[in-house]
Amino acid sequence: MITAGDFRKGMTFELDGEPNVVVDFQHVKPGKGAAFVRTKYKNIITGAIRETAFNPTEKFNEARIETRKMTYLYNDGDLFYFMDPESFEQIPVGKDLMGDAVKYIRENDEATLRFYENSCFAVEPPNFVDLTVTETEPGIKGDTATNVTKAATVETGAVIQVPIFIEEGEKIQIDTRTGEYLGRSKE
């Protein structure tokens, strides 16, 4: 059990049977009246953000979030299958839980899956991935204005804005958190 007075950023707790993470908090001691903890928290499953004032002695169960690195195997329609590299257990994940991760994960790539009570609620790709450009328009010779970009489709089907000098077949590095081109791959 944890109390609201123990809240820190990133701490997880259960409220009404659902897991939440503390986004921001502030201990308030007004001149009159009792102290309270103004808390901004996010529901881990739905993503809803709320602000509430709690009594510092209010008690909550700690939400145990399990994080596992797993290997993406394949997709079968709306299900994506991941394998635990230690136990070789395969877990199907619905397309709705994949989010943007589906744009950056190839077969046999590693991803981070988050579980609450043995149920997967989030899939996160690595922060940086190297993908091959499969389709893009050729650059126009002489077009050297700064920050000129064009759309490029990578092997996973994601469309990324890249500089005009990038050509089909090149490997590029992408930041999966923002979807931005970082540079040519060093592989």
C-alpha cells in the first residue's frame, strides 16, 4: 500500500480497480485547512488524464506493471504474434494495442510489451530503427534549398519525410517516438 503523500512522477497506483501512473504532483499546505496532494495522473489502459486532489493519508494499492522484451514473429489479419525469447511462449496482440508500433516493427525485431495482470496493454518499438527505403521520388538536381524534404515509404509501409538526396534501397535511421528521419543508417 502506498499513500498519496508518497506520490512521485512515474509511480503507478490502482484507483477504482484500474492502473494509473502519476504524471505530476504537488504537495499543497494552505494557510487554512488540511494539506492535500494535487495530482495529475494518466490511466495506463485508456490513456485518459485526470487531475484530482487527494488527502495525503489516502491509501492505494501499487499497480504492478510488467515489462517484457519480446520478438515480433508475424501478423495474421488483426492479430500480431510476439514470442518470449526465454520461454518461447507466443502471445497474440490485437491491432488496436499496436498503435504506431506497427509502422516500425519488422518480423524478428524486438519490441517492449507492457502487461498489467498478465494482459498486454501496450507495445513499444525500439526508440531508433534502421529501415530500407522502398519507394521515393528521385531528387531534383540543383534543388539545394535548406530543409527540402520528400515523402519516402520504408519496408514496413510507414511514410517518412526525408531529405531529397535519399534514394530507393538506402537504409535510414528513424526515431520511432516522433517518426522523424535521423540520418543514413550506419549498418
